[in-house]
Amino acid sequence: MQNIYLNALNLISSLGPKRIKHLLASFKNNAAKIWEATISELKITALPSNVIDAFLYERKSINPELEWEKLEKLNIRILSQDDSDYPKLLLQIPVPPPILYIKGTLSPNFPFRIAVVGSRKISLYGKQVTEEIVYDLALNKIVIVSGLALGVDGLAHTACIKAQTPTIAILANGLDKIYPSLNYSLSQQILEHRGALLSEFPIHTPPLKQNFPRRNRIISGIAQAVLITEATLKSGSLITASHALEQNRDVFAVPGSIYNKNSEGTNNLIKQGAKLTTNAMDILSELNLQKAKQYIQTRKVLPSSPIQQKIYDNLSKEPTFIDLLIKRVELSAQEVNSALTLMEIKGMVKNVGGGQYVII
């Protein structure tokens, strides 16, 4: 019964997480009493009069039981802060969502979560970095949290599915629709692989611009740490990093070329104190996870893509000019440069100057 009325309260446009929290405190955590409150009872709570008027007006057109039936038909569950499945880490953030809408499972057997975010318009380098680091984290049974967006988010979720590890997608709209629609198939794969779709927004809520910063605080708040793999200076993923710092979460960032705008955001984060990250081992070690030492000892840094393998096979301890390497491997200059940057970060190759590379 409590969740039925919490959902109804969440449908009132003049109420948000702060005001619902305030009302619950005023009415001894009884959502039904809030819903049925008179104007005089609501005035005692010290809510602004225009908010009270809007609440009373909107309440007339909402049937709590009927709205609950809509959720059941869509197989959407609700988690309130009193439910045992409600993420405990979210309760630590300044304004936790009063309720969460969920499809799937939060996989309690995988307690450690890392949020991974970054650019939507991702470079080849960013793609390689995201896929490799996330895949290695997922192999170590780390649940990855992201926003189901195009670019870094989608790649992060996909890498988890490849590693057969659950992943959690936080949406900025109601769970009755998938945004972006291009990732509908990915959302179904997330559910099929024991993952979850989460949102604080009721069904029929569109992906409005103002919803994304609110969504981002959940992405960081539900995880123990945040990794930004690639981001411009204006990337929305930097909002997630800001939320993470406010929530006392560890922030990791992958460095990139000083000439690439897609790396300006992450390079700047590192300047400001984010932990420089070149591989999954950096994160596992920093967070003192139990399996980190074993992982570090057994992990071999080997080419992880056909492009890297081709480049590696055409390099030696003798310096090779990059122009000659491009001719040997018969790939574009962009592909070779991107792969070499990543291989250098991973400690596979070294730039010895003058555009010459050797294997390590």
C-alpha cells in the first residue's frame, strides 16, 4: 500500500525528491496519509502555497490503484527507501530518490559497482579503452553502472554482457520507453544477463534535458567509484564526476592525447586529482579488492584486438618509423595512431622519439 501511494506522489509535477522527503517526515512516513491530506494539514508542513495548490489540483486526476496496475502490466517494480533491495549506497547521497522504478535485478551476489561514463561521440581510441578496461573489470565480477546512452555508455554495457557479468543502466525517462531507441536491443540483453534498468522517473516521463543531471547523481551514487574513459570539457559525464566527488566516491580517469578534444575533459580531471587510469589493474589495486593481487599477478598484457596484434607483429626491439609501420600493416594512419596510443599506455610499446616505436 505504501508504494502505491509513493508512486502516486511521484506523479505530482510540483513535488520532487526533496519535497516528498519533507512530506514523509511530516506525516510519519505514511504516503497514504499524505495523499489524502486536507489543505489545512498540508499547510502545517510549510510547503509553499502554490505547491500545495498544484498538488491538490493534480491529485484529482490521478487514481493511485490504476497507476499501480499500469506498472504491474509493464512488469515494473518499485523500490522505496524502506525496501531491503533499495541500494544502500544511494541512501548516503544528499537527496536520494524516494522511490526507484526497476526492471530486472540488482544482482546482490555482485556487491561491488563501478560507474563508467564518457562521450557519446566516441573516438576509436575511446572505444578501445572503454571496451578493454570495462571487460577486465567485468571479468573480476564488478558490476558496471552506466546510462545506456550512445558512445561510452553503450560500449560499457556491451562489454559486461560479453564478460557474462550483470550491468545496470540508469535512465533519464520512464521505464516504459527506452532512450535512445537505438539501444532497445541492448536494454533487453541487459535484462537477459541478470542486469537491471533503473529510473527515478515515473512511466510516461520523456527524456527531458533537465532529467539527465538528476539521472547522473544516481549513476555515481549507486556505485563505489566512477570511471570516465573519454570526455570533452563540456561532456555531461563531467557532471557525473562532480556528483561523485560530492558523494565521496573515488573518481578515475583515462588520459588521452593533448591534441584530442575528446580527452580534454579526462585530462583536466586528472589535473584536478582524479586517479590516472591506464587499465583495470589500476582501479582494482586502488580499491583494494580481494582479487586484485591475484589478477595483477596472472594478467598478461597482450594485444586485445586484431589491429593491435597486427601492429605488435610488425614491431620489434629495433625502432620502427610510424610511416613505415602504417605501410606494413596496411591500415589507416588514424587506426594505427589510436592503437599505438592505447598500446603505449598499456606498456606494450614505447615511443622512443622521432615518430619511432619499439615493443617492450
